[in-house]
Amino acid sequence: MTKALANIPDLPGVYEMLDAKGAILYVGKAKRLNRRVFSYTRVSALCLRLQRMVSKIHSVQYTVTHNELEALLLELHKIQKKKPPFNILLKEGRALAYLTLSAHPFPALTAKRTNFIEGEKIFGPFLNRDLLETTKTYIYKAFQLRSCSDRVFSARKRPCLQYYIKSCSAPCVQKITVSEYKKAVDGALQILKGKSDALENSLLQDMKSASAQHLYEKAALLRDRLRWIHQAKTTQSVTHIPKEDVDVVAGVFAHGVTCLQLCCFRQGMNYGGQHFFFPGTTEPEVSEVLSEFIRQFYFHMKPPKEFVVSHVCSPDVVETLQHLHQVTVKITHLPQEEAQLNILAHANLNARHALQQYVQAKEEVDVLVQRMKTTFELNTVPRCIEVYDNSHVQGHHSCAGMVSFEDGLWQPKNSKILFMGKTVGNDHALLKEMLIRRFSRALPHPDLLLVDGGIGHVSSAYATLCDLNLQHIDVLGIAKGPQHRDGQETFYRKNQPPVQFSDTDPLLHFLQRLRNKAHQYVIQAYRRTHRRSMVRSIFEQLPGIGPVRQQKLRCIFQDTEALKNASLEDLKAIPGFSKKLAEKVYNFLNTLDS
């Protein structure tokens, strides 16, 4: 690094720390590159995370920019794209969900993550999916808005089930007028905007009036609507909700982990909260973690007008958000208003509880994996475990799956499904093929393979690993008892006696949880392929036939029976069909009859 300093200019820009293999370890920005990179030579002044990074640095790359803002944005883009291991990274999850009211004479209330249409009214983001579903259900019950797509709406000839369970007013078959439906939509809008007090007072007066006129059925409907509206309001668990758009970010630190709690408030509505964990940080870094979180989380999502935060943020956070989204943003560190103080205290309390549960769960997993090493005489402590399972019905739609866990947590991005189509239904062959394909990839090796099966499956897996020169990886089999009930599992290792646990043993429950997650993951993949195959015609199943040739076949053969009865000469006569392709299709059609 000292040699590199001689060539680094004293200008604004972005620098990249590289290891001996050329992989990016860290990306940073600086107003003066030379001075910023020089600061890494004072190792004792760095935090532990950066000290570990400095020990691996082999070279430094840099990009000069015109100004500090350009460097800031370039750094953010590089972090988003490269995911350097020593940067503070926000783990990517699913896109946040929103409630939308479509631009239609009879608007539909639906939940969306993307693909918004111009003219839709959008409410969110909902950080808590359960809160979104609960709010949506209560609005359906209270105002009976439709949930179907416009295509389904236009094709309906009679009411669907939602009408009969009183969750839709069936506008598709004119069970409600446009004006009445618009009134219901206006009521739903007042709920979603947090302005339902006037609506509730109006409904209460209407209910009393209907009751006084002995219109008891109408009064009962209004009473039920009031109840559902009240239920929708009680989902707002925070008192003194601010009326403006505010996001609250509270950070706490303990046991080497920073936890950030994000709470979202829009138009006087609480849209839920979500917590994020950043292990490997230190307490002085909480402000930096909070600043990086806001920059990365709102990289694609429009920020609110104001943030209320528990720690001081870097001044460049506001500048970044304003440049990215062309909006005015304010960050409040020490709020004075009672509503903001209340929601910040609420977020801090949730962050402390979430961090406590996270640390406790991590400690429990540490104890269990240490016990696994001793009980099964493993080579290493199994921090990274891969679980293998497969699913098929008599060899049809066969699929094998590998589900990855790190310290007991599922890693969906590292989990894979292998689809094999029709096989002989040999579980051992499926397992062998899955292992060969998995270890042909340049991925880090696990500490333990957990196979759903008995000693035969363990032997097959171990033999495959030996063929791949990976016999140092431990293999453990988990087999259900004779009645296939949880609690009767037997565990197998190569050249070791089988092991059983009592049905109350925490280690048994831990291994069951891993096995059950893998089973769920694989069976869902199998069902998806099976459902697709049920609706595929023979034309779509023909080997080597794409959409263009499918269309030719449909023009020549009026239905599937005519195609099945086609001779080899008929297929050879089709324009664009070679002799080899005709024989391939002919053989496939013959297998359907057999």
C-alpha cells in the first residue's frame, strides 16, 4: 500500500482494495484520495473489521471523479454491484410490498411489489407483510372491493366465491352500481390515509338511524362495517403516529452485532417495521452502519420527507438521497416533538428485543453445532450445512435439491434445485448427480452434508465425494422411523453405529428443522413442475420443437389425436423437419402410447 501511495493523486475519487487474487475487499470514496488511502497505514487506529481487511490487501485501484458527490454516487453503485466483503452491506431481500387501487371504474385493491401501472393509487411500502395482509382483509370485509385482475373481471359471467363470503360486492355482474362502489372506494381511501374518524362517525349515525326505522338488516351491515374499520385501525400498534411521512431508524449494539430497526409511517398510517442485523461491527461504528443502511436501502426506493434517527448520520446521506431521487430530505437526530420521541422510543425498544433474540438464537446454535461435532465425531464444527433431498412420483418430474444453512439460518441464494425430468426413480442416482453438479461449481465447500435417507444414501454420497476427491467433507444421514413420524429418526455415519435421540432433545429438533426446510423446498419445486406439466399439451412436450415448429404442427394436425396417429413419413414431409428430428418426435409419440 505504501508503494501505491506514490501514484495516488490528491483528488476526489473512489478506491478499491484488492487481495492477491484480484478480488475486491473494500470500496471507499474520498475527497482527497491520497490522504484517505494513507490513513489505512495507521492500522492501530482502525476498527477490527478494517484491520482484518488491511492484512489481506495486495493492491489498490482508484478512479478519479470530478467532485465529491460524483465519488459518493460511484462508491454506492460499486458497493451495490460488487458486494465487497469488508463493506457494511445491506442483505438483499424481497422487494417491499404496496397496496394499490387500480385506475378502473370499479377499482381493484391488490398487493404489489413491482410493475405499477400509471394512474394507480399506491400506498406503502409495508415493511411487515402480515400487516399488509391484515389491512387488506379488513378493507375487503368492510367495503367489499374486488381483488381480481381486469382480465378476470371482464370475463366473469356470475359472482365468484368472494361475493358469497361477503368479501366482494360483485361489480363484475352488476350487483352494485358505479356510484355505490365509488362510495366504498372513498371509504377505503380514508382508511389507507389514516383519516377514518369522520367516516366512523357518519356510519355510526347511519346505523342508529336505520335501527330507529326498524331497518335492522341495514343496521347490522353498518355495525359489521364499523367493526372491520375498527379492527383495521387497531393494527396501528403505535400511539401518537405522526401525520407526515416519516421513517424511523433506531440502532443498538451488543455482542459484536448492530441491529437497526426501521419503522415506516405514511399519511398518518403505521406501515410496519423490520429489523436488520450487521454482525462483525463495533459500537463506535453504529453511526456509520446507520448511514450506510439509509444510503443502500433507499438506493432504488423513494425516501420520505423526514428521517428520525437514533445516531448522528453522515452529512453526505442527505446529499446522496436528494441527488438520486430529486426530493428534499431532512434527517432529525434529536426530535423535539412528542410524536417523534414516542416512535423513536418504540423503535429503540423493538431493536433491543430483536437483538436479544438474535444473540440468544446464535448462542443456542453455537452450543448445538459443538455438540454435533462431538456426538457424530465430525472433522470440523458444522457451521455450514447443506441438506440434500429429492422428490418424484415413479420417476416422473424428478427433482433433487440442495438447501444451504449458515449457523442454522437458511441461505436461499445458495440453495439449488436440479430438475431431471423422467428418471428411473433411483434416489441414489439422483443424489449422485446432484452432488456431481453441485461440486462442479466454484462454490465454497460445506462443513457437513445432511442427507435425507439411511445408510444406503450415506454410502452413495460418501462414494461420490471420494470420486471427487472430497472425502474430507462429513456426511450424515437422517432416516425416519418405520411409521415416518417425527421423533423416531435414526442418524447414520459411515463406519459408525446409528444414533437416536429422545423426542425432546434440542439437537434432534434442530436437525429436524433443517430436514423439514429442505423437504419443503424440494416438494414445492416438484409441485410447480407437475402443475405446469398438467396444463402442457403434447405439442409443447415434443423434444427439439420450439414455438415456430409447434405452430407448424398445429396447422397440419388439428388435434393431439391426429398428431399421435402421424406416421414417420408424415413427419419427415413437414417443411423444416430433418430425418433425425422426425425420428425423435416419432419415437416420443410412441412412448406416450406405451
